[in-house]
Amino acid sequence: MSYLGIDIGTSGCKAVAFDAEGKMLGGAHRSYLLKMPQPGWMELDSMEVINACCAVITDAARAAGDDPVQAITISSQGEAFTPVNDKGEYLGNAMVSSDSRSVELIEPFVKQFGLKRLYGITGHTPSTLFSLFKLLWIKQNQPEIWKQSVRFLCFEDLLHLRLGLEPAMGWPLAGRTMLFDVKQHVWSQEILAALELEERQLARPLPSGSIAGIIPADIGAGLGLPQGVKVVTGGHDQTIGALGAGVVDEGSAMYAAGSVECLCPVVSRLTLSPELCRNNLCCYDYSLPDRYTSVAYSLTGSNLLQYFREQFAGNLSYDALLAELPAAPSTLLALPYFTPSGTPYFDQHTPGALLGWRLTTSRGELLKSLLEAVALEMKLNLELLENSGIKIDRLIATGGGSRNRQLVQLKADVLNKPIEQIEVSEAGCLGAARLAQSADQNIPVLELVRREFRTEQKILPDPDNVEKYQHKFEQYKLFYSGIKNLAGTIWSK
């Protein structure tokens, strides 16, 4: 028997089959492209994404061979949703996290509803990230789509619909919509009323690891699946990836080095404090029972490395490009706001910036300054989390950036914390598969995750670099303030 974990990301989706011992049997990946039709707009073609998901399910099921798939779980990017009509047709593209077109709608809504009330219900502070404000944008700017939509579905539940189920989603994904009451674990009637949205237009919110339904035989056969395959709720990809990485104890956190650079810790109780609220640090359900998390993140992550390579390195491979990085900290100071910022500022306006560029600056040093800037932004987030009472003493790295020792060493030096590299290469898919197995075999997911989990190596901070980066960190905070003020002065006229 095998269990299928599906990970739906912003740039691609993957599915991996694991046996009951957690051994990878095989998997598949499909890429898709972001669409940017206007400044501030970032979309995915939902049909393209769901078709890609079906393709990887078929390929992974075939790769499972003599271990037929028993259950599947989906790990999904947060916030993005698709409007669907009564015929099941998609009425528009999905606005991904970094889509910022709704920015002007936030202040009027929050002024009327109340920030304290909104945070107390959802555990989140307002941003263009969240489904709430994206829905409000559709209501005000695309009224025909708003009227025709009988459902608004995130990618986990949208795939459920394609698989022939009544759509459901894990609590961690429901939390990212900013429509969910994280205390009562239901859709907030107050917020839905303010939006003039009906609960029936949303998926069923269930705890991660709940059986949402069985794939009908005809649909399963079309995907190469046996009869009776269970679909089990997963949730927000950061929480599922952290689970797959073995982040199960308080004090530990995943450091996801992907398109979004993210810290995802385990918290033993729902924590809604003024300090967290002030710094836009949320608290919502984790992928384990009776556990919560906060995510601190930069929306500029490995996408910056990809951008740099495409613009400045031609056909050079990533390994060859990274080999150009100098060993010592760079002499430049950069601000990594090449997308809208994540936590703690939710800054939609301040742009990326670079200070200290000379004719003597090499390409390697230029790139290193940009990578340092992302790490410095994460150091700021880590400091704020710990000052708010969420202590983190163990960091476990996941994502593409976690496989390069040079990049992990840079992060360890900047954060002044050891970072563990793990043997798991597909943490998101493994976390999802463990939830599927837990529901199928009625084994606590915590027991499954702890089985034979091993750290590959621990990267320790270099004491010489730590001191230099601490000095650069103090400069970095001043640099942000200065660039923010300067940008506001230039573009306000």
C-alpha cells in the first residue's frame, strides 16, 4: 500500500507516493507560469493548475507500482482561490499571495469592521495577501463574476471538486483566507456578513487529517487510481511542509527556503498578543491536533535568485553562479523588496534597493548582497517572534535553497543559529502523505512523523561572520527606514 502527497505551489505542483514506512516510491512534477497582466496583478490559470495536479497524480500512482494508493492528501499554497459557477466552470484566474491589487480596499474595510475585532477572530492582521480582500476586490470590480459564483475555492478544495468530492479544506488553509474563526473553528458569520458572502459558497473546514470523502470509481480510474481511495484534508503548504520536516515540538521551526522564505514554528496554544498583532505576526492552526503556528516570511525568496540568473547570468547554471559568491560577507547593503514585503511590515510600496554598488563590484558580490538581504529580513522576523514570546531554538531547513550548503551556511551566519539539513527531499509531500496514512490506518500522525526521522547534518554559524552580520543587521534596519521615507517622498508627488 502507498500514500500520495500532493503539493500545489505557486510555480508548480508535485505528487509523491510513499510506502507505509515513509520510503519514496516515485513522483512527478509539473510547472506552470505566473501571469502578470497589470502591475500588482499576479495570477495562475486555475484550469492549468488543476490539470497539472491530475497529471502528477496519474504519474505518481503509476510510480507506486505494486503498492496501490490507499489515500491522498493535498498541501496547498495559501490565500489563492478560484470563482466557480453552478456548472463547475472556472470564472477567472486565481490571485496568488503576492497579488496586491486590493490594497486600496483594506483601510475602508478595517475602519468599518475594526482591527482588534478582525485580529481577535482570525488571528491575522489585514493584508492584500488574504482571500478576504481579494474577494472584496472581485465584488467591487467584477460584479458579474461575483454574482455568477456559487463557490470560491482554494486549490486544496478546488482539486477535491475535480476529484468528485464535496470540497473540504484543512483548518490551516481555512485560516489563511481571513474568513475563519480560529477559536471556534468555523467560518466567521460576522466577516461573511460584512462581505455579503454565504457560508455555502465556501468549502467545509475540517481538521488536518480528516477523511473528506472517497474518490468515485470512474474518476479514480481515469487517474490510474484503484477503487476506494480516500481523500484526507491537509491545509496550508507551510504547515504541511513543516510537519513533513519533523517540526512537531514546541521550540522548533521550519525554515522554508523557497519562492517564499518562511519560518513556521510549533506553538502549544493559540496566542493572540498585542506584540504579534503589531508586527503582523499571525497565529492559526497547525497540521497537528491542538497545535498552532505563526508564519513569518518574505515574499521575496528563491524567486530573487531565479530573477538574477535570468537577467544577469545567461545560461549559467545555479551551481556555477553560486560558486561566484565571495566567502566573506559582502560590502553592499540591499533591501529585498522585489515583491511586496511579507511580515512584519506588509509594505506594498517600498521597492528593492541596493547601496554600495561600484565599478569594482563583482557579479558574485552583487548576488551575495541580495541573498544576505533576504536572510536579514528573516532575522528581523525571528527577533520579533522571539520578543513576542515564541522562542525558537531549533531550525530545520526545507525547500530548494536548503540543499545548497553554501546558502544554508549564509542563513546560519546571519541568524546566528544552527540550521539542520534533513534527508527528506520533499517535505510537503511527505507531510501530506503522513496525514493520509494516519487517517487510513488510524495511527496518530505524530507517531508516524517521529519514525526514523534523521538529521543529515547541522550547519553551525561561523563566529567570524556572525559578528559582521550583526553589525550589518543594525544597518539594515536603518536602511529600510531610509528607503521607505525616500520612496514615499519621490512617489508621493
